[in-house]
Amino acid sequence: MSILIPILVVAALAGATLGIRARARLRSFSNALPGTHFGSITRLTDAAVSTRFLLGRAGSDEAHVALCGASNVPLGVIDDTASAAGEDVAVQLLGSAGCTLRMVSAAAISAGSLVYAAANGKVSVLPSSAGTYYCVGLALIPATGADELIEVDPCVPVRTVVA
């Protein structure tokens, strides 16, 4: 009787593994349906994303994400790359990430500076040119130039208008 229990457990795990592999080709989103999420969501890309840690915005519909521009309302940080449109990516939500996030700089940024959405999903300090920009957090480490990874304490995007 005591040997029967481990055999049943192994058989059950093997059956579960085979069932998962049989369904591996099906596309399913564990957190794409309406409900609650814990810090991140899964979305499909509107286009290829060649670099990780870029800001994303709402895409062509509720299931998609696109790279954020300087005047777009950011949704979160795209945590993955995608070689083509329609691929799954994880998006770390700015307002509920629960941890610091990595982001890509558009130019030099000092530690302690507020960072704002910039072109092509990157972040920068507040531009001096007129426009509407969105603050996404506080830089915790500096960037000496463009395309550097920085650590940011994220916040809910805050609209800022420069006149």
C-alpha cells in the first residue's frame, strides 16, 4: 500500500505534463481576461520590439501593446523582446509594479531626477520644449548617455504640460 501512493503521484504528474505538452501549441493568456493582476499583464505586440525594458502604451486594441512615444500615456515597461507583431510580451505595470523597474535612457539622466516618457519607448528628463509629457518615476542610478539601462522607482504616469 505504501509503494502505491508514490506510483500514483508519479503517474498523475506524468499525465499532467503530457496534457500540458499536448496543449503547448494553443495560445492562452492567463492574465489577459478582465479581472485583477499582480503587477504585470501579458499583451500581444503591434510591431517588433527589439529591445527589452522599453515603455509601452495601449496598442491597437485591448489585447495589444505598442511602443510609447513622448506624448503617449505609458502603460508599463515591456519586459520582453518580440521579433514580429502578434507575439506575447510581459508588461510590468507602472502603477502597481511592486518593485523598481529597469528602463532605457534616451539621453543622460542624473540619479534622483524624475524621468518622463520619451520617443521610441525610452525615458528622459523633462524636456524644455512645449508639449505634454508623462512622468513615470524617479531615476535611482544615472545614465551618462542614450541607450543605457537605469533603475527607476516607478509611479502612476503623471501628466505634465510644458508651455
